[in-house]
Amino acid sequence: MLKKIFALFALVFIFGCTNSCGMSYKQYKVSATVSEEVLEPYLASVSLININQDDRIFCSGTIIKNDKGNSLEVLTAAHCVLQDPEEEQVPLVITTKYDDNKRYMKIKKADADHDLALIVGIDDEKKDGPYVDIAPKPPILASMAWVIGNPGGSEGVITKGVISKIEDVVDETDDGRKVKRNIYRTDCAVSYGNSGGLLANEKGELIGVVVAVKLVANDILISIDGLGVFPIPGLYALSITPGGGLAVGLKDVKAFLK
């Protein structure tokens, strides 16, 4: 009898979380047993897919709370959604993990300088689904972190590590402008397809957006983005090992979402 009561309680918690974990009463599809602290971020993760290439997953994103409208809003990386106007335009489509549905999206705003984009559902349909809260304060060095995304096109992969560096860097754009960026480094395992995905703190709150991965090739540290390897001469002859990742930090995320 006690076993039955416990099993019922576990099902109610996983599939019917109420305000204690920010989710509605809707029953969500969970394909695996997920740790409590990352259950909602896991369900709020999305996959950006190319419907012209057999629904290939190429980037990640995270559903955030929309207080100003009825659209499903997803935070991702700008380089995942900004397309070259001279190339064939591909519809912007995501799959949502909590109900396994495809949704057509459009860009609400994008900042190429800081590599952030906010995309919204075209149908403007009110969605009562899971979302991730934006952390009220930035992480500290060596604090625990989670990355949730789709490395190598493998959907819904969770890796754990720490914030290994926090820095403000000034880069020069192609047109000569100086841009200050808030960047976090993490030793969480990150690979292709993680771009645009969630960097979360120990509470499952969003603290950053993954935008790059560090690879070690024959002991040479190489920075590449999440869409593919830049054509560096001789690179494909090297032994490549995925490393940690870089994320746009909370300061830039909050400024972008204002």
C-alpha cells in the first residue's frame, strides 16, 4: 500500500507540478527520469531544426516567460537564426520537448553583436507550458552550472560543471566598432548543436546562452561556433577533442531582453 502511495506521489510531482516548480497542471511527456532541479529547464529546452534537411537539429534554445504577450518566446543565439539574404531562406522551425510538436517561429529581435536572439511563435497561440526563469543575480566563479541542449543533434543532453571564468571583453566588429561583451566560460561539456542553448545555475535559472565551444586539436585551443568548423588549413587532419564552452553572460542577456 505504501509503495502505491509513493508511486502516485512521484507521478503527481513529475507530471503535475504546480507553483512550487513554476509549471502548470498539464501532463508533460518525459522520456527519461530527470533530476528535480533541472526538470523544468529540461522540458523548456527546444530544438531548432532545418525542415529542408530532414528536420536536422542544428541549434538549441530555451522557452522563457512572456509577460507581455501570448506568443511562445524562445531565447537563442543570433547566429542560429540570422540568415544570409543572398542564400536560400529556410523557415524558422522548432520542436518543443514538453509536447513533441513542431512550431513555426519568427524573429522578434536579434543582436548580432552580442549573439542573442528572441524568437516567437507565428500563430500567436497562448501556451501554458514550462519556461525558465531569468536568474536575479549573476553566478560567482566556481559556482555549479548546467548546460542543456542538443550537442551533435542529440536532443535533450544535460551536462554539469562549474563557471570557470567570468569576464568582460571588448571586441572589434567587421565595421570597426568596439563592442563590450559579458562572457562566461564553463567546463560543462559542450559540442556542435549546443549553440543557443541554456546555461543554468544550480536552481535551474538561466544565467547565460551558450554561443561557442572550445576545441583542443593537437594541444591547440581553437574557438569555433556551434554551426560547424571554420575552414582552418590542416584542421581536419588533427585529432579534435571537444572541451568546455563560452556563453553570453547574464548582464548582456538582461540588457537584451529589456
